[in-house]
Amino acid sequence: MRAPETSNIVPVDSGSPDPGSRIPDHGSRRIGVLISGRGSNLQALIDAITDGSLNAQIAIVISNKADAAGLDRAGAAGIDTLVLDHRSFASRDEYDAAIASEFRSRGVSLVCLAGFMRLIGPRLLDQFPQAILNIHPSLLPAFPGVDAQRQALDHGVKISGATVHLVTGELDGGPIVVQAAVPVRDDDTVELLSARILIEEHRLYPEAVRIILNGGWRLEGRRFFRVAE
Ligand code: GRF
């Protein structure tokens, strides 16, 4: 089922979102993707667009690493790519402003972090209010930051999973859009658990992008609600 071409990407300040107001979103369903490595979640988005289950276009994939395998995935799909090495910029602000400018110039309305191993600062957040998504391999707020699967195993939880959330200034701390649970087995290793979580990630990320782009959602504080589309 094709979704209506609407969006309710609206401005937020992290404390009191104003569900009544909107920012211009260029009327577009154009996504900008940020990666640092393998790019399997990028591939999941590409595949969902290709098979018609996600009505969107990836305008550009930007990596902070020149050797990110995800760049090859994007290239194979005919998607523009750009390497912006954070080490070539004097500050996080300058780096984030450069990313924001690249996305803006291509009419991007939604930014997807897909294994992007950099914190997002205000220069990028302010340009895309409530319009940056991240995927994380745990049931947030448990196990934010790096090595989430190892953290889950070390803690001894019986259930972990994956989360897609809106990005705020707090690391892995923004409003949760969708989650999926994955059982932790007694004989799990980091690799085995990561692989099972990744299967859920690849299902979840296109779903979350679809929900955001289709509109029909609102925030109350940090609670994300779907409403009739
Ligand atoms: C995924 O596990 C994602 O949840 C996390 O980083 C990993 C990226 O994997 N943020 P890939 O580059 O998408 O394959």
C-alpha cells in the first residue's frame, strides 16, 4: 500500500514539542543517509525502496570513512555518495554544518543514521528538527553507546533487541519510534546475538522511515504516538 505524500516532520525543542507547527520539508521524501562502515541497514533501506515497500528516495549517502563498505552498496544502487572526513574539519560544528549543507542542497527532509559513529551536534540537529533517525542494537534506554550487544550479554539480560529513535542531543536518548525484542540465549556470543538483532534491524528501519515520512505521528514529551494517517 502506497502511503500518502505527506509528512508531519515538525520542529521540536527537546523539552516541549509543538505538534501544531511545521517546518518546510520541501514536500519531499528524500532521505540523506550517514554511515561509517558496513552499511547493512543502508542496504535494507535501498532494498525496501527497490521492492516498493518504502516510498522514498535516497538523495545521498555520506560517510566519514573513505573505506566504508556501505559506499560500495550505495554506488551499486546508483546513489550519489560523498566522503566527508571529520578529521579535515576544525570542529564538530564545522563538520555538522557541512553535512547539513550537503543535505539541504539536495532537498533532504529526513536524515537516517545507519551505523554512523559520530555524535550529532546542534548545527545538524537544528537544521533537521525531529527529522533525524538512528538505529541502535538494544532495547533503549538499556545499553546506549558502543558495544550494545556486549553490554547486554555482560549484564545478563534475557531479552535485548533493536530500537529506532529520533535523534536529540542526548546519546541514543531521543523519542522511540519503534522497537523489536530479541531473546538472549544461554549459548549466545556477541556475534550470534548481533546477527539475530541485525535481522530485526533490517525489518525495523524501513518501517520507521515509512512511519515518519507518512506523517500520522505526534510527540507528547518524549512519547511517540502514531495517529490516523
Ligand atoms: C548496527 O548494529 C546499528 O544498529 C548500529 O551500528 C550497526 C551498523 O551496522 N548503530 P550497518 O553498518 O548498518 O551494517
